[in-house]
Amino acid sequence: MEAIRQSHHPLEIIPVFRRIPCSFARDIAYTFIWNGFFALGFYVINALAIGKLLPFAAFQLIFVISNIIGYTIHFLFWLGRSLGLDAASRRAGGVVQVAYHTGVPIVGVAVGFSFASLLFGWGLAAWLKDPGTVLQILVVSLVVSIVLTVIFSWRERDARAEMTLAHERERAERREREAVLANLRALQAQIEPHFLFNTLANVVSLVDADPAKAKRMLESFNRFLRASLAATRTESTTLGAEGELLAAYLDVLQVRMGSRLRYAIDVPAELHAFAMPPMLLQPVVENAIRHGLEPKVDGGNVRFSARRDGADVVIEIADTGVGFAPTTRGGVGLTNLRDRLRLIYGERASLTVGENGGGGAAVAVRVPG
């Protein structure tokens, strides 16, 4: 909010001048244009006062004086921001803020006229003794102060409206994020008992027939439950921890499916500590098993991999199963994943569903690195 207020120039009251990003050079150029508007205005006022056009030399003189005054005011406002006076006046609000925005131009006009007097050798003392000159300075000060005060008030109201709108958007996004997370927890609560009961049923069936397999399945299931429980209790995990969770999950399924399931986890060491949301990728792996490999008589491979791609990290889950239908974009699991990516990363993340080179499907998740 502070940055928004300080980046505006009075000339931005005209929409076309809002297109150029704020910078020191831009503000200097804008002040030059702003001074030109004031010079033209005062030239017209003087011409109307005497009832005829003034010579071009008179406009040149007014233009030079306007620039001296304008850049003096520009410097004083810059100095006020640097010293924190501008921010302090906004915090105080009301009369203090109006007094600040009115007082700075008045001081700027007086100092600017003094500089002009020294530059042209008119003699400051003589100016101050001339009632007409003093009146002229007061009128110019009043006009400039009113114009700038109105503009700063407009900016303040506009900035407050932007802040209110931003807060409303933030609250709406927070509510949407909470709703998606609630849906995810509900889905997870449905998945885990299903997976739990199937695994326990498989263990029971293996205890007598193949104790070694039963033991391996229990050990893998124990690792999965520990990793899953840790993931549900935190808002962030690492790519390495997510790989361990998926390895335990796939190991349990491999005991059940036997040679029909083969998997590989390929996460480079430099990406093990990469932070990411928890339980983001398990639904994708589960889809690969349920919809890709289980319907296929011979089963197939599942590969979980990650790599750097410029400033992003690309995570891919590929299988050699039956693949997706030609027009599919995924089911509920991938829809929830898209929603989570959008809420967490905005437009910086993407989800791509495509064909695997060796047959089957490939889902790629790109997140900012």
C-alpha cells in the first residue's frame, strides 16, 4: 500500500500517463510536462486579465518560472518521503495530511520565486516590497496547493479503494483455498480407510501362505502411514519426503500386484530439499495404478521423476498402462490437483496430461523453483 501511494505522480490523473511504470526518470519527465501545463494555464490567465495575447517571450519567462517552482515542489515532496514526513502525515490523516499537502506547495512556490529572482537578478527584497508581486505569489501558491491537494486526496481515496478490493480478493481466495483443502481432507479420509482395509486384508491372506511377503507389506505399510501422517500435519513438505511416501505406497502395491507392477523413483539429490505442498502427487500415482496398470493384464511400469527446467521444477508421473482416452483431462483427482496448484501458485504452475512415449499416460506438474 505504501509503495502504491509513493509511486504515483500527479500527472497520472490523466489515464494515458498511467501506462509507463514508475521510475525516477519518468517522474522527472512527468514533472516537466506538468510544469508545462501550469505555464500554459498561467499564460492564459494573464492574457485574459489584460485582454490580449502576451508576446512569446512572456510565455518563455512563465515557462521557466513554472519549471523552477515545479521542480522545487518535486524536490520538497521527495525530501518529505525520504524523511518519512509523507508517511507520518498519512498516518495522522485529516487536518495534518491536508496541511502537509497544502504547505509543501506553498513553501515550494515561495522558494521557487526566490530562485527565479536570484536567477534573473530581479532582487528578492524589491519583490517582497511590491504588494502586486506578493499577491501574485500568494495566488500562485493557492492555485498550486488546491490543485495538488485535490489530486492527492483523489489518490488517497483511490488507493484505499484498491486496498479494500485487494483485501476482499484475499479473503475470497482464502475461503476458496480452505474449501479445496477441506475437500482434499475429505477425499483423503475416504482413500486411506479403503487403502488400509485392502492392505490389511492382503496381509491376512499372506500370513499363512507367504509370511515373508506379509512382513514386507506390513513394513512398507508402516513406512507409508508414518510418512502420510507427517504430511497431513504440515503445510509444506519436500520433494525427497514426497518421493519416500510414494515409494512406500508403491512398495505396498507391488507386494499385492507382484510382477505386474514395477516402479522407479528418480529425484536428483539437489531437489530432495525442494519445498512443495504435501500429498500433492499421491492422487496422480494412484490414478496411474487404478486406471492405467490394473486394467492391463501384463501390468506395467510407473516412474516418478523430477528435474530442473530453467527457473521451474517439473515433476512427472508416467506409466505404461492403458492410457487416457484421447479427449480426457483427468478425473476428480486431477481436477483437485489443478485447483490446489492454482490456489498455491496462481498462474505460475501448470498441469499437463499427455501420452507416455512407451505407451500409457504421463502427467507433468510444473511449479516455480
